[in-house]
Amino acid sequence: MAGTPLISILITFLVIVLVLYLVNRLPLDGRTRQIAQIIVIIIGIISLLKYLAVF
């Protein structure tokens, strides 16, 4: 079961990339899009840190 955290990290990373792509596809102005991207990145980093047992 040593690969389970690695798979979880990979899936989380892929979900972050997918959500960032979808945010870019939304018809938002530049400032709103940038805020949405920052929020997604912060949530993604927190999720990755959870899998690395920092939290």
C-alpha cells in the first residue's frame, strides 16, 4: 500500500489542473478569473499538504 498516497497526490494534482482549465473557460473578466485561480490553487495546496501529512 505504499503507492496509495502517491496515487492520491496524483489524482489531486490532476483535479486541480482540470478545475484551473475550467475556470479559464468561464466567461469572466480578468480580475475575477485571477481570484478564482488563486482560490483553486490555495485549496489544492492545502489538499496536497494533507496527503503529505503536514496537517
